[in-house]
Amino acid sequence: MKKKITIIGLAAAAMAFAPAGPAAASDKGRDDVKPQEVASGLVTPLHLAVGTAKSLYVSQDFAGKLSRVTRGGDVEDVYTNPGQGWDVAGVDTRGATTFFLESKGAGLGKPDQLEGYLKAIGPNGKVREVAGFADYERENNPDGDQQYGLDDNVGDACLQQWPKDFPAPARYTGTVDSHPYALAVQGNTAYVADAGMNAILEVDLRSGDVSTLAVLPPRPAVIPEGADKPESEGGLGVPACVVGHEYAFEPVPTDVEIGQDGWLYVTSLPGGPESAALGARGAVFRINPWNGRMKVWADEILSPTGLAIANNGDVYVASLFGGQILKFDGRDGDRSDFLTVNQPADVEIRGNTLYATTDVLPPMTGPEPPAGPPPATGKVIRADLR
């Protein structure tokens, strides 16, 4: 029951919540879909975008790089942050300009050390800063009024039994944290999914002004029987007095795309364990870009970290720990399995071709992350939608 998956620590979250080794993929998926490898040797490729001239842009998040995959499958780095602790995240294109996000300090509980930016690379290769997010979070804290944690029916005596070393408090309001993570650009507006703020932001690309479009609501779950057992026995290690009560988890947006209907579609991690303890609790929100109103469009998804929308309105979602790319019918939301792959993080569509990043996290060999930089196990694949 982590406070949230601050995506900069996604590898650690995978180790805490997912089975050791590759993600446990289902044996489902369309038999007629035959994926092809486009590129390999990537370090944590968590984001993908379709560029001009049939090129692809992919973030190598934990390496702090933004790279371009050419038509021939070559990988060329177009931007590298030389500092320590920076990650390069969401990417999108508008004409010949490529926009991307970078940040550091997310999830560390040190608001004064947060940094995060939207940047742009022009056709001449020059990089410029478009907007900053850390100061905006420190001044506004969009989810600061939202209550997370145990419901109000849990008494003080029970709250005092909450483990002091637990990753999240028993009850709290939104903290000052920012991790600009995913990006969609339309016209002179960039929509940013910030996984620390739990919000969708609007950025005016002409002025750099930042505003809050929507704050995602908490994602409650009932703490089940057996949750008071230790983790080694399949429990969560919480006190028995909280069993049967709701715990409101943070929603953690992970991707944002603009649908054929003009609305925003946003994937959301449940902010808690991605194990069988509480079930598949990820969701896709549909958000009105004119007034910020939203509703859950699809749920009961295991670790949805990326989505793409086809020309006919169908929505494809990467289930990172589920080892699946799922398809949701754009008319009625009916769900089906499209493709079984290992650790898919993001998906994009060009015409009738779906692209995805896979094998994005380092393999688990023990309870602690491997020493040294993450291995270059990531890939980009493609599959025909027809």
C-alpha cells in the first residue's frame, strides 16, 4: 500500500509490487497479431511519440535521454541531461518541434529540491525551456485539499496502530510533490499529466503559463481480510482494525492523449500495490478539456502506464505488470486483449500501425535493485491494427 508510485522510482515499485523477473503475461491476445522489433538496447523506454518523416521519439527515462528511432531502426540521442538524478519523460511533437518533460526530486519529500520543466527542440536542434512546474506546485499544490488514506470511520486508537515505517501515513492530505510525466500537444496548448500533483495541467506554449485543468479524484479500495498478515504471507502488514475500511489512494496519472471526440483520455495507476492483494485498480479517465469535468471511462486495469487512440476511436492501453496491450472499443468501451508482450510501458499509433515500448524495467534477481545503471533491455515494437 505505497503512498504512490512516483514514476521516477518505477523500477523500485516494480520490485516491490510485481513478480520477480519478467512481468507475468497472460497467454491471451489476438493470434493474428505478429509484432516486429523496431529498435532495441534502450534504457527504461517509458515514453514514445510518433514524429515526422516516419521517425519515432523514445525517452530513456532513467538515463536522462531523449532519442530518435530512424526508419532503419537506428537510435540517435537528440537530448541528454548531464546532471545526476534527472529523468526525461513524456514526449510529443507538433510539426518539426519536439516537446519533452524532464524532472528530478519527485517522491523524496523535499519540496525545495523539486525541479521540472517542459522543453522544446526546434528543427535546428536548439533546446529551449517552455515552462516550469516545481514553483507552480509549491505555490498551488492542486491536490492539497484532497484527503488520502483511511476513511473517517477509523478511530484514533486504530490509527495509532498504523506502522510508523509504512510507506504512507494512515491519513493525510495531498503533499507538495511534482513529477511531470506525460504529455499531449494540440495547437498552442500542452496537456501535462503530473504524477506528483495527481493533476492534469495546461501549458500555454506561447507564454509558458501553467494552470490546473483537473485534479484526479482519490481511488479508494476496501482493505480485505488477511491484509493484517505480513507481506511474506500475502498480506499488507496493516493492523487488523483497518480491515473492511476504505483507504483512499492517490490516483497517479501516467499518460494523456487527445481523443477523436476532443476529450482527454488519461491513464491512472492506483497509487498502491500492483499485486493481487487489492486487485487490478488502474483506470482510464475521460476529461472535458473545456471545463475539467471528468469521469472514469474504464477501470479494473492492472498498472496502465500508456495509451493511444486509433483513428476509429478505439483506445489501446499498455498494462505494464499485466504484460498486455489491451483494446477498448471507442463506441461502448468493450475490452479485449490485443497483444501479449513483456512489460509494455507506452503505446502510440500512426495510421494502422501500433508502436509500443516493451521490456522496460530491469529484471529482478533479488529483493533490492541491481547495483549500477539500469541495463539496456528496452525495445520498441510495432504491430498491425488491421
